Amino acid sequence: MICWMSLMMLKRFIPMKLDFMNLEQKKRVIGIDPGFGRVGWGVIEKQNGDWVYVDHGCIETDTKFEFIDRLVQIHEQLTSIIEKYRPNYSGVEDLFFCNNVKTAIKVGQARGVILLTLKQAGLPIDEFTPLQVKQSLTGYGRAQKDQIQKLVQIHLKMKEKITQDDAADALAIALTCAYSLAYKEKSME
């Protein structure tokens, strides 16, 4: 009777995936490039001391929907991405001023939904300006978009060029967040 009960108890725990060799929690970062028509996202992970590419894409909202419904689409799709990739850190691009005030307000509202979604998921959020992202990756705050994309590809050892600009920006934001984490960890030692 005791053996049978022991086997039943053990069977309950078999599906659990325990990694005893790696007791340190994996670091996984999601970077977000806000928008309301298209939201870029990119996920990277630390493996063997290097940041590596996991996945990227864009959340595209349906232009036929009312604006508020497009915000709901952003929330729902970002929630699904977070559930799928389980990041434990997040970086979001800070708004920069644009000529069209109406567009800036809508992007700001979408950014608010993004920040709320990340916060509800329990993720720490770091915010970076486009200048900070460029300086982090190139050392020069006025670098061109194609230079940033090339450096993201090099830093993450990606074989293929990233074709979606918003997703490339999101990966750059994720890398900036990752480098910021390393700096924070060093300063705490």
C-alpha cells in the first residue's frame, strides 16, 4: 500500500519541469515599439552570457474597427504574446514629439494600454527614448534606422534581416533594456 501511494504522489510531480543545473532564473526581455496601427514587439533571452534572439513581430490593428476596439486588440494580442514567451523584463519606447498632434495623442493612448498590459502581467517596465536606444547600440544618438537594424542583427547573431521596421525597433529596445539591466546589476554589487 505504501509503495502504491508513493508512486501516485511521484506521478503527480513528474510533469513538473525542474532545471536543477540552472538555478538562476532565465532572463527574458520583451521590447515594445508603441503605435496604434502597428505595435512592434521583440523578445530576447540571456543564454550562456549572451543575449540571443527568441522571436519578433507586429501587432496590427484592423482599421475598420473603432479606435477603442483597436486598443482592445492591442491589449489582447500583447497579453497573448506575454503568456506565450513569459518575459520577466520589459522595455518600451518613450514617445517623441511628432508634427501631428492627433496622431501623437492616439499613440499616447495606445502606449498607455501597452504599459497597463505589461504592469498587469507583473513585468518591470523600463522606458527609453529613441535617442537612448541609438546611443545604447551605436554610441551615437543620431544613428540611422538601417544602422540600428544592422547592429541588432549583429548583436543577436541573426542570419536574416528584419523586414518589419517596428519589430526591428522593438528588438533594439529589448537590447537597450537588457544592457540597462546589466548596468543596474553591476551598480548594485
